[in-house]
Amino acid sequence: MSRRMTGAQMVIQALKDQGVDTVFGYPGGAVLPIYDEIFQQNDIRHILVRHEQGATHAAEGYARSTGKPGVVLVTSGPGATNAVTGLTDALMDSIPIIVLTGQVPTFMIGNDAFQEADTVGITRPCTKHNWLVKDTDRLAQTIHEAFHVATNGRPGPVLVDIPKDVQFAKGTYIPPQKTSKGHYQPKVKGDLDKITELVEQMEKAQRPIFYTGGGVINSGRSASQTLRELVKGTGFPITSTLMGLGAYPASGDKWIGMLGMHGTYEANMAMHGCDLMICVGARFDDRITGLVDAFSPGSYKAHIDIDPSSINKVIHVDLPIIGDVGNVLNDMVKVWKSRGSKTNSAAVKKWWGQIEKWQAVDCLNYKNSDKVIKPQHALQRLEALTKDHPDRYICTEVGQHQMWAAQYLGFEDPHRWMTSGGLGTMGYGLPASVGVQVAHPDALVINVAGEASWLMNMQEMGTAVQYRLPIKQFILNNERLGMVRQWQQLLHGERYAHSWSEALPDFVKLAEAFGGKGILVKDPADLDDAIKEMLEYDGPVIVDCVVEKHENCFPMIPSGKAHNQMLLGEASTEGAIDSEGAVMV
Amino acid sequence: MNALKISKGTSRKSAYNLRSTLGDTVETHTIAVLVDNEAGVLARVIGLFSGRGYNIESLTVAEVDHVENLSRITIVTTGTPAVIEQIKAQLARIVPVHDVHDLTVEGPSVERELALIKVIGTGEKRVEALRTSGVFRANVVDSTLSSFVFELTGTPEKIDAFVELMRPLGLADVARTGVAAIARGQ
């Protein structure tokens, strides 16, 4: 059913044919024809954000919580440049989003026209791929290809730049079924010989560990199920990166907590001491490895990843398996079962004995107070009061609160945890929570925030109020840029350069000014009531939870140190980071 | 180190046949990249090298298949084995890239570069320049009473040698194409 239509109509038709129900966007001169078409239909819901960066993070939140790609529509020039942070964030965390940008008409490109920017040039390094469409006849095919590239292989952000004259001109619409998929067909099936080799290693391993990442979640819900089956069958301990939380349930008996810079003592010690490391859909990020030269020195390392460029990028591995995580895990289970479901159970039992000793250190313990709310305590209470909710989603901003959320909240399922891992984008959480709530109108969506991060995209409260999105903004307010302050304390002689806020808004009044509800809580005795009040209110809420100002986030692997050189608390921080480590970020 | 043995695109010898990446000696590799001939594809490749801090010693690009609309980019780069493997994997990740060949490890290959070299001089130097050009089998493609433009094809080392010999004889200008390379045999 190839049809003649305008470029703007094609955009809407292509989105419908791709199953898109929601677009996050902001209009402007160069996308007016597309907005005109949006006005004349009811199949696709447009969410008007307050800033284009908000649109990209909302689309990320939508994508992460649904497993479907998020779609963004913004104008040329500043519309496109404002989307750059979100594109980079999605690239770092492998989140499929499709950003459609308007562009000045083709005959004006290169003339420094009003609101012109070299969008494909600017976004080339921060997208998986991008296109400038100069011919309406190519538009539909390009949009279909964009969806294909964004969602296949390692997912990521793509951008289609559409000049205004291409939106007005008529062309022939090509439906997705008739679109050539091009040659971009990443390998998803893992090599069976390699998988068998890995299973052999699993059968004899004495100190094995699963180290899983965001790839398990990106691979789809069945990948998490297979992972759970494999962990249950083998009895191996499992840890996860920040991005992978929820693939294996936090309540599972093989769960030893998140690993990495602010991971648990037991997870990092187990990574350091293991003899078989099975890395599933993770990428040996510097927040995970600590000092690369001292990373898990005695282990045989297997790495399952869909992206060949992840292999041997940071850590040299013994057994790379290229393929989709879910696919490879399936084959692993099959091969392992077909060989009799064997493990070295006596040795693994002994290994668990060691892990239990590490767990006994109780690394997430902290000194609570009845005078001031400790941020860890606030999150423990939030967890206690919301963990039984049947449909809970958690977003975060970036900083100490993010790490505490990862440590003290439990994630039972994939797609429930939205956080900016790779790029560490302050201002991510509020717009992401908007996107999650749009996708799941009846769910409980909480953004665990710090006051500084939250202010970076606070305009999106307007979006939440406009669309009646009952998002809960749980701000741990320490009046500091907490993580910056912590590093200044540890690394820069307690010289706290510009890491506190002297003119914070009254968050209760701010919430009310936007048309939401504000709750202030300072006394630990009032904390539970404040959380309950937040949960009971049917609308956007800001909780200004005033917490201890100088709390540090522990445990911590100081930069330039190895997994077995963790700092467990205030007492162990003195001189912990040497000058070499101070260079690292 | 285990070879990955996975193939992408049409090449029989995959760029993913990983070699050991443990060495720390810097190697020079010639990599041929087959790409869709579309706007911005060269910028993607160059941006990858500058963005990730890889070296480019030489780079040539031209369309090689008008029907399929494919271009071939030949890159000479240097790095440790780990860096070279990473470069190839990163190149293969670019969506319009069809194939990545590491000609340096895939068996014998032929490398050629073309240079145009202008030499200005008279008398004995002029005669010597012409005589040397004969030794190198360079062609004279332009001549005045006081200058020559030589056209020379060969390996980069051969061109380097010729340019050095021309320096005292009145070397005025050099234009080089960069390396084009292709695997030997079938």
C-alpha cells in the first residue's frame, strides 16, 4: 500500500506503522508541518515537555520501563542541540530512542539560516547512527531503518534530521514490510563451541561468579528469566552493575549486591577472589573495575556481549562470546543441562562460606540518628513502605542519592530501575520519571533525587502537572553537591569549592507554584508519615526530605585502587587516595 | 587467546578474528574498510579516530563500486595489538560499514601510493634529478626549462626515499595520495 503523501504525513504514518503510541516533543518553526499532522490525528499521543533535554530523558524513561523505543520530536537548531545530552546519555547506556529533528529547508542548509545547526554533524558522535533526509521519497524508508538500527544489536539512540521543505513535499510512502533492512544485521546467536567451553569451565569452577549488566535487561524479559534459571540451577553467586539491577531479584538467595565503586564489600571481594567470572552483558566500565591492573587477578574471564567492540576493550578476557545475551544464556542452559547439570558443588559451597564471611561485615551498615534524617535511613523507609507495591518504578538523578538508592532499594524485576549510569547526567531523573509515568499511568513512579540534580531539569514539573502524572519526587536535600563534596573531602583537603547551594528554593512552595503538592520533612520521627502522605496523594508530589549534610557514601573503592582495597566507613578514609588515584575521575 | 571466528558481511576473513591483544609493542596496520558511499561516512570514520584517540598515518577514500554505491577507505594506523583490535571492532560498529579487513594480518597484500613531486633547479642538479627519477622509474608529467613534476608510484618507503633524494636537488612541492592496498592472490 504505497501511497502518495507529504513528508509530514509520512512521519506520522511511519510512527504509527512502527507501533509508536507516544511522542515526547517540543514544537518550533522547522517542525510545524509535522505538528500540524499531529493535531489532525488521535493515534499518537504527544507529550509537550518544557525543554528538549527533558524530552530525550523522558523518552529514555519510557524506553527503559517498557522495552520499546522512545520517540522524540524537536525543532532545528537549539531544539536539536538541547537534545544532545539525552542522546549521549542513551548512547552510553544503550537505550533505544529515535529523535526526529526539524531542519531548515534544504536550499537554505549551509547559509547560517535562522535556527540552523549542523545537526547530523553535532550528533554524529553521540548517536548510534543518524540521517539527514533530503528527499521526501526516502523519508519513510529512513524512519523505518532508524527504528531497525535503534532496536537491533546493541540498542542506542538514532536521529533523523528532516528539512522543512521535505516535510511539505509529496512523495511515496513505503511501509515497514517493504523497507529493505539494509546490511545492518548484528549477530545474535552465540558460537556453540564457545558456549560449551564456558559450560566446561562452569562445571569445574571452584569460585565462580556471575557479573551481569544492562545487556541482560536490554535483551528482554526472557533473558532475565533464563538468567534466574541458570543461577538457581548452578547455585553460583551473582552480582550486577548499576545498569543491570533487577535482572536477578534482590531478594534472591544468590544475590550478593551491586558491585563497583559503591558496590557491596562481598560483591567486590568475590569479584577479586573468583576463579571463574561470567560477565553477561556488562562492559568492564571503570566504575566496575577499579584499578585495571589489579582487577580480579586469578580468574578465568568469559564475556558475553552483543557488541564485539566491548570485548577486550578494558579487560582482557579468556573467552569472548559474541551474541545476544538472552540467546546465549538459553544455549548455556541447554548445553549445561544436556551435560548433566554438573557443578563442583563442594567447592562452590566452600566459596559461599567465604562469601558469607564477607557478608557478615555488613558493609551497608551506618550510624543512624534520631536528630537528623540519615539519607540511608530515608531510603530504607521508602523501601519498606513501597516494596510491596505491585507496580513500582524507581528513577534517580545522579550523585550520592543515586548510589544509596542502588544500595538500599531492592529491585525484583527488570525495567523497574531508571538511572543514568554511563554518562552520569544530573537532571535525568525528573524527566525520566515523566516518561515512565506516561508509559505506566497507574504505576507508582518515584524519582529519588538530590536537590542539586533535581533543579537541573525542574521545569518538567510543568509537564507532570499538565498531563496529571502522579510522579513522586523524593528529594534527599543535603544542601550540598554531595558526591562532589565527598570527593573534595577525600581528595582535595576538605576545600569545598562551590559544592554547596546557598540559595535553594522552598521546595514546598515550588511544588505548589507548579500546581503539585509539596511536603517538607526534617525530623526522623515524621519520615514515615511524609512518605505515606506522598504515596497517598494523587498527583505530582515533591518531598523535601532534609537529610544529614555531610554523610558520605560507603563502601567505596577509591579511584586508582583495587576491589580488595575498599573503604568501609569514615574511619578508613584518611589518606586513602594517593596522587595517582586523584587524577582519575 | 581464542579466535572469535564470527563473520560479518561478506568477507571470508572476518575482522573479528581476534588476535592476542596482550602485547604492548606498537604495530603499523593497513585496514581496508568497505562503506556505503553516502554523505558523512568519511566524517564518521575520521570522527571515530579523533574521538577515541587513535592514530591515522594515511587515509585514502574513493568510490569503488558504482552499482552497489560502495566506497573503499584505506587507513594506515598504528597502535598496540589491543588498540588495533579495538579500532577494527569500532569501525565494524559504524552502521554504513560493510566490511573491515586488516590487510596486515590477513596475509600478503600489495600497498601502493602515488606522489607528484615538483623539483626546481638548473644545471647539474636538474640533470641529477632527471637521472635519479629514471632509477626510481618515475615519469615526468610536466617540464619547464627550470622545473620537473615527477609522477612516482610505489610503497610509501620508496616515495620517502625519492623525496629525500630530491631535497638537495631543488625539491619544491610534494603531493601524495596516501596508501591504497589490496590483498594478494585470490
